[in-house]
Amino acid sequence: MKIYAFALTLSITFSMLTQSFAFGQEVIDTAAETKISGPCSMSIIVRKQGPFDADVPLQVVCYFERTASSDDKLFGAPVELDKRLGGLIASLRARGEFNGDELETLLVESPENTIAAKRLLLIGLGNEANLSIELMEEVGRAALREAVRTGAKQVAFAPMIKDAGNDALSVSDVENAVTRGMLLAYDTEMRLQSQGFATEFRLDTWIVEAGPIYFDDTIAGVRNAIAQAAVLVKQRDSMPYSTKSRL
């Protein structure tokens, strides 16, 4: 009999749910990645990889609100990403069709022979001066919900904040917030499914992409997020969302 972590039915007890959230124990380290076991057999992987190399159904990247000089500051990953896409992102931004407003999203089908991911999700971060931990947690939630909507069971995420010349938040804090938001949104999704309010979906792999110099800090942020999310899930109301459950 399969018992799915995060799954909450009308008959399951709250204590059983909190026990099922006890994940993150198994860790596999290599020179290129650290893999941590997650809920529902999900793998959370921190990998030395760019947002153009991950062979996944969905790649997520972030951009600040465009200003007269913002895109001139970009270097590294976002430059290479757009180069491989033939200038797609730069064109969208220059034409005002993806400005990067706070939590603005745009889903793009990747052309053949460009990047490894099948689809690319752009998420706006808004005004650079307003970057916050709270916003990055919302970004994690938005990314997970787009994965659910598109049925993407493997997702890669790159914030690209450092590559935009912004040092307001540490790498560890950014990945902590994004991963925590993703896990909490996933918990909500599992609860909705168990009560008949959402179709079946399981996220197999969440990849956090990090440059070599940020690798260790990224791992630390992800591990902290896993611990924090587990505590927050235990504190959530275990009662059904509605008296109109479809089960």
C-alpha cells in the first residue's frame, strides 16, 4: 500500500501527516551536485549547472523590473541563456512585453537546439530596491504552481540575482526562501488533491542551479528551508478546507 508524504485525506490524522513530512535525511554528494531526499520521493538537487543545460520539462529564471540600464548589468548565466535563445528574452524586455514586474510570469516554449529545457518560465522580481525574503518565498510558490499547471515533474530553478549585479540578499537566504515557498505550496497541493480539489500531480525532482562559488551556500540555504518547512507544515490546520469535499 502506498502512503504518500504530504497527502491528507478526510480520515488521516494530523500526526500521521507530520510524520510523513520527515524528509531530507538521505544525502548523496558528488563533486557536481548534492541530492537530498524530499517528500513523495521527490529529489531536491543542488547542482553546479547553468539555466541552459538542465534537461527538464520546466526551467525557471528570474528578472528584475527593466529600467534604462538594468539589462546592461547582466552577466554570466542570463547573458548565455539569451544568447542560446537567439535574443528572445532581450527582445521581449526591450519591447515591454515582459517587463519583470513583481511576480509577472511568462512561459516560453524553447526552440529546438537552443537550451536543454523544454519550457522556460520567466518570473519578475519587480523593483530591484524592493527585493526581499518574502518576495523570494512567493517566487517559490509561483514556480511550483506553474509546474503543477503544466504537469512538469522535473523543474530547475535559477534566481540569477547575483548575475544581475545585486548583492542585497545572500545566496543562502535566497535559496532558503525559494525552497521553503516551493515546499509549502507543494504541501497545499497535496492536501487539495487528497480532498478532491486538484488533479493528481507529483513533483519528482526540484533542481537548484548554482555557480561553483555559491555551491556550499546554496546547499546550506536549501537544508535550512527543508527544516523550516517541516515545522511550518506541522503547524498547519489539519481540518478539511471545505465541507464540500469531492471525495
